[in-house]
Amino acid sequence: MTGAIEALYEDEMLILVALAWIGRGDYSGEGWNEARSVAAEVRGENFPDYLVGMP
């Protein structure tokens, strides 16, 4: 899973993080733009490890 995420372009990783947040209820579908913006702000995180470890 980590390898597949690492193979994504940066923008695709940001989208995946935003989708994961919406999926677990951190944001609503109407909050897409905000979720995407916040993901861009925290892009320094190791997204593959973050996503795999996400509850």
C-alpha cells in the first residue's frame, strides 16, 4: 500500500488525504475545498505512512 501511495504525484496524494479525511468524517463533502487546502498545508508529512496508519 505504501508503495502505491508513494508512486502518486504530489497532487494525487493531497487528494487522497482529503478523501480519507472526508471518509472518516473529519470534513463533509461540502468541506472538500477546505480539506484539500489543509492537506496542502501539511504536505511535509510522510503521507504514505500517515495514510496507512490512519484509523
